[in-house]
Amino acid sequence: MDWWGRKAEMDCKEFERLIPDFIAQKLDYPTLKKFSEHMDRCGDCREELLVQFFVTEGIQRLENGSTFDLQADLEERLQEMRQQIRFHGIFMNLGVAMEIAAVGILLAIVVWMLL
């Protein structure tokens, strides 16, 4: 558990429960990051994601009558996930840097006022 009382790592059961939300692109950033980290570590879950993606997307596309390359589509979705995680991480780091700068400026003002 982390210091907020949340589980630090995702287990296989939780991963499998979240696969439909991943396919529907409904995962928030913290969940998406844990989902990605677990998928990178667990071959069984990666395979389960592949199966569920193929079944879900394949049936939907067969009903629509559209052509598809599910392997390429899944790879594209995973690449989008990685980019989203990377972008959010950069954004979070920028936010932390701005907070540190703001605290530094406030401290400088307080010190200046006291002198």
C-alpha cells in the first residue's frame, strides 16, 4: 500500500476486471498507469487482454460489416495508452516544478519582507 492507503500494484484479478473499461477507453490516468505496468509484467494478463480485445472488437466490427486488422488496432490502442501516460507524467512533473517555484517565490517574499 502507498501512503494514501491504496494498493501500490494491480493484481491479475483487478486487471481482468478492468479490461472492458480499457477497451472502451474509460480508464482514468492512475488506473491506466497501473494497468499498463501490470500488463508489462504479466504475460498471462497481456494474453487475456488480447483475447478479450479480439472478441469484443471483432464481434462489433463483424456486425458493422467493416474490415479490420485487430492486431494492428490493439497495438495502436496500446501505443495511445503509452503516449497518454507519458504526457500525463510530463504534465505532473511540470505541475510539481511550478509548485516548487511558487513556494520558493513566496519564501523569497517573506524573507524580503522580514529584512
